[in-house]
Amino acid sequence: MSEETTHFGFRDVPAGEKAGMVGDVFRRVARRYDLMNDLMSLGVHRLWKAALIDRLAPRAGEAVLDIAGGTGDIAFAVHRASAGHARVMVCDINEAMLGEGVDRAAGRGLLPGPALAWIAGDAETLPLADASVDAVTIAFGLRNVTHIDRALAEARRVLVPGGRFFCLEFSRVVLPGLDRLYDAWSFGALPRLGAVVARDRAAYEYLVESIRRFPPQAELLAMMAAAGLARNRVQNLSGGIAAIHSGWRL
């Protein structure tokens, strides 16, 4: 029987090795990850994240799980939007990224506790009980998991009935002509930025390639339905450079 394979950027690798390879990438770039996000997107990622928070509209008393949210951008935004009254849990498999998030939180006077918790865990085997959270978010993390279908099923498992799922991720450009400009920026400028700013060209070559291997909008909607999520929809951002996929656990 042949060994299961998956993609790591444009390379096919044994499925059992991908998590370690991705983990190594994010350990290397953790300290400059947020700066690189600003440079790579020319700051637009902040508008995309704001759109995600607007859709989420967190309320007092809600439990929100942010998967792969290590450095804390989404968690901090949820905390602000709920005036500190939502319970936010950040779950990330990468301890270096979590460490950056904890440090950033401390700089904002937000200490680990019931209102903001940091959990080391795998998106494919979440360390949470069934039906234990009101909302799940994952921003720019789903494309890095080995088995997207398992991560989606886990997100549904931990949601309460009536709970909501939101995925913000790079997606497929739908605006005519934008694709050529986007490719030139992605494959030309981003690896060079990674080499100069993060001192790691290879990491940002992987990140660009991983975007191109991620399922397009309609395919991800179908995967969400197969995982048991319902009322699934997509909102394209910046002509499809990014998109918010959302669904419900009924």
C-alpha cells in the first residue's frame, strides 16, 4: 500500500511529515510574522480581519475559539468588539506563535485567564469538549493543516447547536485582470520581502505556494457541507484575494 501524500507548497510530501514541516516554517518566522503580514498585504489584512469581526459580531457571554490564531490578532479584536465580555480561546499547534501571542497580550495588559486563554492544540484534534463553544474562527490557518476535512469536522464538533463557523483565508481571484497583478506580486515581491525582513525566503515561498494549493471558494463550501456545516456561504474580499467562508452547526 502506498503512503498517503499531501502538498507542502508545490511539493508532494508524506502526509505524516507535513505538520512538522509547517511547524518549522512558523517557528522560523514567528517573531516577524505580524510585520510581514502588514508588508505582504500592504496593510489590507487588517481590513479583512475587521470584516471577519463584523460578521462574527461577538456578544457578551459567548465562547469564541480562534484556531491557528497564535499571535492573537483575531482574539484581541474579539475582545475589543465584545468590550471584554466574550470568552476567547486561542488554539495553535505552534508554541512559538503562541508565545508571541501571549507576549503581545501582556503588552496590552491582557493576562491569560477565563476571558483570554491560550491553548496548544492541533486543529485536526481539538482539545475541547463536544458542543463547548458558540463560534469558531480560523484566519489564514486552514490552508496549513494536513487534512482540511478533519479540521472542518472538528470545528463542527466543538460548536454548540446554532454555533457559527468562520474561515478567513486567501482564496481564488475572481476579478478579471487582477490575477496577473496578484501573481506578479506574490511570486515576485513576497519571497524577496521574506528574505530581507524575515531573513527566510524559503518560508515565504512556501506560504505563497500554499495559497495556490488551497481549495477555491466553491470547493471549500462543498467541503464544509460534507463536514456537516449548513447554511454555508462565501464573501469575497478584494476581488477574491481573500474570502470569508461561513456556516452553522444546526
